[in-house]
Amino acid sequence: MQVVSNNLNTFRILYIIKGVLSLLAALFFVGYLAFLNIFINESTTMPEANVNVIMSFLNIALGIGFVLCLVIGILTLMAAKYIGETRNYTFVLVIAIINCLSGILGIILGVFTIIEINKPHIKMLFDQNK
């Protein structure tokens, strides 16, 4: 039986790096939210009503950014695990597509992952480990 080489281990490592970077991006949102809540309330010359509206909007927007980065980071780490185990082909494909929406690293990683896991011998590896 012929052993066919693949790049799945490399993709697994890159997905771990991308997942960790996404989790660190989530921490950026938390830090920025803390910075705003501490410094904006102390050093503003705007009326109180305007400050409350702006802070409410920013709190919601930063909260959504935090949750999105957290979810994408966790899902990317799960995809890394599944790539290493060569199982859950559909999940890995969907996460590769989602990663294409998240900046240049995500685009490159997602496109090359889609190309790699659509190769027939890689699909067979995923089918064997269902």
C-alpha cells in the first residue's frame, strides 16, 4: 500500500495558532471595554445623557466583538483537533469557510485548507475515521 503525504499536520498547527490569536483578539475587546469605562466616565465634558448613550452603544459593540472572537477561536481550536484526528470533514470545511471571513491570515488558511481537504486521498482519510 502506498503512503500518500499530506499537509494536515501543518494545517493543524496553523489552526492552533489562528485559534490562539482569535482568543487574544477577544482579550483586546475586554481591555478596550475596561479602558473606555474607566477613562471616558472620568474625563468627559459632554452631557451625561450623551455619554450614557455612547457608552451603551460601545459596550454592546465591544461585547459582540468579544463573543465573536471567543466563538471563532474555540471553533478554530476544535477544527485543529479534528484535522489532527482526520474526522468531522464537514465541520472542518465550514470552519475553513468561516476563517476566510477573518482577515488575511484566515483567508490564506481557509483557502489552502479547502484545497487540501478536497483532495480525494484526504477525503478518504476523513471517511475512514468517521
